[in-house]
Amino acid sequence: MLELTLSTLLNTVAADFCAIMEQEKDYLKSALIAYSMANDTYGSENVRKIISESKHHELKILAVSSVISKCPEQLNQ
């Protein structure tokens, strides 16, 4: 398996979040399901490690920009 990076993780979660938001229209539910799917894909230890090692501002900026680039219309709901 390729080494997981924060950018890869957040882009994956953002794509899943956008797809789920189209159906659910619920931010929290969509985010939690997308995070759960990332755990399935990359393994929970890898996901926790990437998140734990990231800086707060880095995580926040990359997470928001990932969603904005994938589905900006979902942020207006």
C-alpha cells in the first residue's frame, strides 16, 4: 500500500462526503460515514496516525479546500 498522506485522505473523504451529502443533506452524518469509509479503505491505524500528526490549521485548511474543490454547492445547504 502506498503511504497515506493527509492530502490523499482528505481528498478521499471529501469525494465520499460530497456523494453522501447529495442523498442525506446532513453534514454530520455525511462526514461520519465518509470518515468511516476512509477507515475501511486505509485502515483505522493509518487514518488516526495521519490525523494525529497533522497540525490543526493544516487539517482545517486542507479539509475545507478539499470539499470546496469537490462540491462547493454542498456547502450552501
